[in-house]
Amino acid sequence: QVQLEESGGGLVQAGGSLRLSCAASERTFDLYAIGWFRQAPGKEREFVGAISRNGGNTYSADSVKGRFTISRDTAKNTVYLQMNPLKPEDTAVYYCAAHAASLAWLVPTNLADFGSWGQGTQVTVSS
């Protein structure tokens, strides 16, 4: 399975921005659709957004639509989550996850669809 590592988390004021990175260990990274999830204390892990294997399609949860953008750089084996503007309710540990996609355009959205997960990165938004 592909190994993933998130980075870019931190403490930011409401209205600010952060860019999270999800770096993969394999050169076959382009065989995977990548999703972002988050988990706040005491809450279940929830879907944030995902990008297809070929980078042509993305889908975002309603709670972040218009504020968060997902992109991928195949040459760098990295997927990005640009977050702007951030709100206090965005505070959570953010995880990226990989789905081995047979279809290049597919954007999976269910947690159970993803087989490889990173360790997570903390995002804290102060009011």
C-alpha cells in the first residue's frame, strides 16, 4: 500500500489560510484518487474533499465548498488542500487517504473507499 504523509498544519486566526500537503511514497501515485478527511475532538471523522486519479475532477463537502481547494502535482507525488478563509469550526486533525482507482475520473467520497491513510496534521483556528 502507498504510504502517505501530511504536513502544513498549524495555528491560524479565523479568516487566515493554510495549505496542507499530502506526499506519497510511490511513483505510482497517479494510480490513486486522494481524499481529505478531518476529525475534531469528540466527533467522527468526516469527508472534506477528494480529487480523481487524473486530477481532472474534485468534490468537496458542503461545509468547505468555496473555501477549500484540492489540487495535485503528479511530478511531486503530492496532493494539496488549500484552505481559505478558515473558520474556528475547521479545527481538527486532517488526514489524507488513498483509493486505488480503476477509473481515472472517479472521485470517491466514502471513508470506507480509502485503504491507505496518513498520520494526520493538526489544524487549529482561533477566533
